[in-house]
Amino acid sequence: MGGFAKVCFGYKVVSGQHKKQTTMKNKLNRKLKTLLTAVAVMTTFLTFGQEQDDRKPIVLPINEAIEKGLLELKITGASDPRIFHEVVDRDGVHFGKCMAIILKSNIDSLILLKIDCGTELIPFDSTFQTMIVTKTVELPLYPNQTYATRFYAMCGQIHDDPPYIESTYTVGKLSNSNTVKLARYFDENHIQNMIGQHALWSYTDEADLKELEKYGADSLTIAKTKEILDNLNLETKLTPKLTVAHIKETNEMSVNRYYIYAGLGLLFILTTTIVILIIRRKKNDDTIA
């Protein structure tokens, strides 16, 4: 019995140790599985994020997209004359989000259409003003979809009609350098209002104070408009610069110039002669003394 008890006791000890070792292995396996699962999730997340970055839509200049036949579009003024406006020259008529665009996609992928600040919008009817885009935009062209939106622009011809929903436009090229400079200034400084519009007309149409007063200008707004033009060093009727008149030299002026030079030469010779005579006389006086 004693030997049998010892054997059984020893078996119990060994069996207990084996259970402890098995439990520890199971815990380690569970931790390892958890760690591997976390790594797998993170890898999947990073891969998905990378794929999302790789799938960022292409940005194309709108004219390039039109040439490639990627879309159909219609650009009009945004103002609707059927809607009453308390102020005629309000946001959405001459300036602000005054242009509307309808985009119809001909492709099955998303791209972004870029319209640069300073781009001209040319009216099909020349009685309407050419418009200047005053805020760079990237418009999404959704796959095989049609949608409409509005964007910022200003009128570039004060004596022509402002755009409205029936006036249609096409996308032109960038305007001249000073007009682009103005448009970019409006974009960077968030100037999409009457003050900016008057600054543009001051340059594009040489509009003066009297003319701008017809479109709501007063002493306070004109001071702000002048500030824009001065900051960009643009010469207009509101910000005239002093110029030096160029005088053409005539034959008579050339002859008179020679007379002046000759007179100065004679004066120099006479002065020198007098000085020499005075010095000689002084020497003679010293010798006699």
C-alpha cells in the first residue's frame, strides 16, 4: 500500500504540473492570437487607407476635360429676373456667386474640374458682360450623373448687360495679367462684394467715381476700392500716378544749349585770366618792396 500510495501521489504531482503548464500555454496562445488579430486589423486598415489615397480623383482643367469629351455643360448667369431684389446690384447679379453651371458626366469615374481664378467667361451674346472668375474652384464631376452648382465671378464690362439665367457662356482663357492679379487678390482676401467689383471696373473700364456712384459707390466704399488698387499698384482714374512728361528736343533747343556751353567756357577763361593777373601783380608788388 505504501508504494502504491507513493506512486499515486507522484502521479498527482506530475498531473498538477502538467495542467499548470497547459494553462500557461493556452494563455500564451490566446495572447498571441489577440496580437496577430490586432496586427491583421491594422494592416488591413493601413492598406485600405493607402488604397483610398491612391484612388483620389484626378484634377483636370475644365477646358481640357471639355476637349476630351468627358462632360457636357451649360454656364449661365445665376440671377433670375422673376425674383424681386430690393437692391439691384446685390450679391448674385454682378458679383458673388453670380454664375451657375450644369455638369453632365460622360464617364464612370469621379474627377475634379478646375476653373482657375482670373479665367474669362465669354457670353454667346456680346451684349452681355464678359465675366471674370474670382475664386478658384474644383468642381466634382460625379460618374454618369448630372448636377448644378454656382461659383464666384465678377463683371468685366460695366457698359454691357449683367448675366442672368437666360444668358449663356463658354469658358475662355485667363485674362490679362493685371485682371488676374485683381482676381487672385479678391480670392486670397475673401473680397466677393461691391468694393471688389468697383475695383475691377476701375481697371477694366477706367470707371471713375461718378460712374461707380450709379452702382452704389460712396465715399467710404471708394476709399476701400482705392486701397485695393493701391495695394496692387494699379493706375486707374481712381488712383492716378504722377508721370513725367517727355519733352522732345528741338533744333532751337540744341543751338541754345551750345550757346550756354560756349558762354560757360568764356566765363571760365576770363575768371582764370583775372586770377593769374592778380597773382602776377602781387608778385611784382612784393619784388618792388
